[in-house]
Amino acid sequence: MKVLGIDLGGTNIAMAIVNENGEILARNKVETKVHEGFARVVERMSDAAIELIEKVNGVSKIGIGSPGSIDHENGIVRFSPNFPGWINVPLAEEIEKRTKVNVSLENDANAFVMGEKWFGKAKGYTDIIGITLGTGVGGGVITGGKLLRGHDGIGAELGHIIVDPNGYPCGCGNHGCLETMASATGISRLAKEWKERYPESTIKNFSAKEVMDAARMGDQLGVKVLEIVSQSLGTALGSLIHIFNPQIIVIGGGVSRAGDILLSNVKKYTRENVMRSFWNTYEIVLSDLVDDAGIFGAASIGFEEIES
Ligand SMILES: [Zn+2]
């Protein structure tokens, strides 16, 4: 079985043909150039896909992971903040027409959690929560082996769980969403906000990576921000554990590269919010698919459909 997984991002479109063992057989990457409009993006994506499909025989399906509100059933991007002007565009149909291969389209965070089930640390599990800490915070839930989509297919917006009703304004219109605290953008803002209290801190450019690296070195500002971020994640994960009773929670996205220092703190604060009967029912881990998580996620959407 071979599936072409396409990770549609705001800057680049990364794609690879993956087999069911999680081996990458061929890969390709093109710039998204979203300013050139939907038709040109479709063209570039299809050309790159066709090149791969001709190189490797037997691709039976294409899976696409896209940010935004996705109508999986009809293969439509309803709206995506990174792609201005893409309102109700039939992405799956357009790619299918050009490549002559059946296409499944899914939200990228949903694809992430499915990728973990097929190829990552959640392999063999049926009840999984995936959370991606990137520029924003995305999430996906698999319950009883099935992706939780909700009635309109737009559910599991885990980044917009409110962890502080009096918190920062979020891009979604609410205040204090998890995304305002635990995204790379949120971490950077938190560090700037607290810097006056920690004049001895060595943090200079306030990127999320720098803040997390500083925390690892014991920088007090870094440690303070790490604690706030981990507390927010612990608040959200505590509730999610009570609702979904997951076996495993996988944390991915660029911020997860902070590694053990983030993981140990998130575990600690999550446990504080979880009632005793749930204490030994779940694991929290960091994704190890990292750079290819988007491709594996997209491919897994294809595999999931072939199997069902
Ligand atoms: Zn929000």
C-alpha cells in the first residue's frame, strides 16, 4: 500500500509517498506562494504530486492535511486564516482531477493525531489526544479508534479551550485560550511581559526556542514562562483527560522540541488537575515524527480511508 501525503503549509507544500510501514519512498517540496491565488497553488501542488506518482508506481490514494476549517466529507477548505480568499474551495476535487488519484482532505491537527496512531508513539492505541504547539495550538482526538470530527466536522479545536477567562485576547475572539499561552507566539509574548521582573535574564530575541533553551539552563525568566505554559497545558489536559479518558496524549509541533523540561513540567501540572481515579490511566509523550509529522499525518488520512 502506498499513499502520497501532502502537508499544505502557509510557506511550503511538503509531500512524500509513504508505505504502510512508515517508510518514505520519495519526497518533494514546493513553495506555496499563496499570494498567487488558489488556482496557481493547485497547479503547483498537482505538478509536484504527479512527478512523484510517476516516479513510484502504485500510489492508491492522496491524503492532504490543511490548516483551517475543513469539510472532510466534501473535500472542501471552508476557511483558512493562512490562505486569504480561500472560502469554500474544492481542493480535493481539483487535485483529484489533475492527478487521477483519489484524494482525502483533513484538517492538519486531525491529521497529526492520526499520523501518531499509524506511525508514531500512539501506534496500537485507540484513545488518543494529539496537541500541536506551533505558531498556534492545534488538536485532534481519536476516541474508540475513530477521529472525533463533531457534527459539522470542525470539532476538537483544543487550542481554543479557555484556560484563563481574564487572559490575553485570542485570534478567535475569546480571551485566555490555550493558544494564547502555549503557542510559540504566546511563549514569546509571556517572556516579554515578565522580563522587567528578571533583569538578570539572558533572553534577548524572545523566540520560543530561546525562552525554552534558557529555561533548561536555569534562567529565571525562562523558568517562569515554562511554568506558566506548563500550567496552562496542565489545566487543558486535565479537563481533556476527564472528558475523553485517553490512553495517550502526544504533544508535537515546534515548541515540543523543548524536550524533557517541557514534558516533565506538563506531566506535573496535569496530574495536579486530574482526579485520583484517572492517575494511572494515561501517558503523556512528545511526538518523535517532528519534521515529517505533517507528511505522515496526511498520509495516515489516506491509509485510514483505504482500511475502512
Ligand atoms: Zn481562541
